[in-house]
Amino acid sequence: MTIVSGSRSEFKLGGRPLAAALIGVACGASPLPFNVLPLVMGPISSEFGWDFAAVSAGVTVFGIIAALLAPVFGGLSDRFGVRPVALWSLFVFGLVFASFYYLPASKTGYLLFWAALGAIGIGSTPVTWSRAISMWFSRNRGLALGIMLLGTSLAAMVVPQIAQAAISAGGWRMAFPVVALLPLLVALPLGLLWFREPRPEEQPEGVADASGHVRGILLRDAVRGYRFWILLTSILVTAFAYGGAHIHIAQIVKLHGFSASVAASVLGVVAVGILVGRLLVGFLFDRLWAPGVAFPALLLPAIACWLLMGSDASFTYVIIGGFLLGFAAGTESDVIAFLTAKYFGMAHYGRIYGVLYMPFAIGSAISPIVYGMVRDRTGNYDPILMVAMVMFAFGGALLLTLGRYPDPETLPAKAQ
């Protein structure tokens, strides 16, 4: 069997699956709820008479349910392949998200809608898409994952504008079915055409051995090593620091005296930061030791938190703060996917990534409600932004203890 090698061969063979995965990520459960909720949070609070913590609780339930099921969907991807898991999940996610048009004024009913979204949406996130891309790319895996994860940046640039237009035309409820057209009419058809895992003869060097057996350790062996727990802790801390800041960024901007349109524009700046972070960090991961790249990158959002504190931040500070927060998101998602493949291999990638995705989803889910509670009790976000500064720095520093990548030849091989 011939194993393909070289940068040109990787992108030539994996270009179409990569494009489909990029759009799949952009239209999946990872970015869409987080880019719609900031714009409907205020109107929901006003119409239902709920505080910001109660409104934020929906995405908290969504994230926790999704986190608990991430290893399940990852295991299904390992066993049955990514294509059926990702595409079916994308389809059902679109239908459920559209049904949010009927969100009830009951808090219980409101949370049940979000729980259903988390239960089916996790299969449309990088938990699935990244397995296929990591199988297509070895030498350029960091850059390829960065390109795939640009989907979240693309969503952050486009979705708020679509949602805001829908809200202006038909009220806050209209944002959900309009945005749901993206997974149903854009990502799903493209995925059906182009998205798949490579055949054994298409796999690049470093993914499989000469017999086509994929290399990697079992989940139970991964959890016995210190690297797994270092990664898990770093992911949890950083996700908590970032998740609430992203959900509440529009409210943070408004507290500085800016209009709703400016707040929506700052979400676009966050998207640009994600884009730059994805590409630059992914490019550097392929050429340098990834934890050494991630540490300084995660210090930048700590600066963002400082810029966004106080009541008199200038427009320039708000814009720079939004960009640096986005850069953090671009870094963190790359860290999970890239380091999972590097330290644990691809044979059981879905299960291991799924478990490591749990702290990311849980941290991102709990964080918005904590940010909301701080806002409700103090009238601003300064106390939690100060905590987030420390968490970004600590989460980045933890990665420096991971040590060298293991030699791929030392990892056990699994027949496909």
C-alpha cells in the first residue's frame, strides 16, 4: 500500500473534505447558538421579565448536555465513521434550532429546548469534523485544523448580521429559523457531496503504519498519564474564562455607552480575531512546539479583559479587546484538536477528543451564567473579567508542562 506524503498531496487529496468540514463547523452547534444568543438576550429578558443569569442558563444547559454526550458521539465516529454521525447530527440540529421560534415564556420549557439542542447538536461540532481532517493531514495538520475551525470565525462574521436582519424584520424569534437555514441548505448539501474520511491508500505518513493500521492509544491508557489531566485542566480554565466573555460581549460594549449596532460590530471584530488566531496559531503549531506557541497566545485575552474593564473604555479599547478575545478562541480550539492527535494518536481520537471536549463545553456553558450573575449583582462585569485575566494566564502556563511529543512509531496500531 502507498501512503501519500508531502504538503501538496495532503491539500490536493484532502481539500474538498476540508472545505466541507469548514462549512460544517460554521453551520453547526459550536458557533450558531453562541452568535445568536447575544443578540436576543436583551429582547428575551425584556419580554419574559427574566434576569440575564436566567437567560444565560439556556446555553449553560445546552453546553452541559453536549459535553456529557461528546464522548458518545466521538466513540460513534471511531466505530462507524465521521460522515454519518456528523451529517445526521447537522440535519437534526438545524430542525431543532429552527423550532426555537416557539420558545415558551416558561423557564422549564425554555431550558428543555436548549437541552434538546445540546443532545443532538454535539455531533455537528469539531468533535466529529476534526477526526476526519486529522486523518487527511499529518505534516500540515495544525494549519488544516486551523482552516477547518475558521468556520467559527466565518459564523461570527456572518451570523450576527443575518440574525440582526431577521430580528429587525420579524422580531427576536425570527432569528432562529432564519439562521437554521444555514445548516439545512448550505452545510448539509456540501457535506453530502464532499465530506468523508480517507481510504487507507490516501492516508498521509504519520497517521498509519505501512500496513494501513491507524496509530494511537486507548482512552483508558490516556487517562493514566499526566498529560491528559494537564490538557483537561487547561481546557476547562480557559473555556470558563472565554465563554461568558463571548456571550456577554455585546452587553459589555453597551455598558461602555455604545449602541446595539456598535455591539454587533464588535462581534464581527471578535470573528476577525478568531480568524487570525486560527490561521497563525495553526501555521505555527506545524513548525514549533505547540504548547510554547499557545502560552503567549493565551496571554493576549488577559490583556483584553483589562481593556474591557471600567466604565469609560474608549472605542479603540473595545475594538482591541474584542479582537484579542477572538484570538483566544482561535487558539484554544486548535489546542484541543492538535494536541489530542499529537500526544494520543488517531486510533481512538474520537473518544479521547470527546472526553477532552467535555471541560471545554462545560466551562463554556457555566461561564455565561456566572458572568450574568456578576452583572446582575454588581451592575458590571469587572470582577469576573479580573478573574478571567488570571485564568487565561494560568491555563496557558499549564500547557508548558506537557513535554515532548511522543514518537508516532511507539504508539500501538489498530486495524481499520
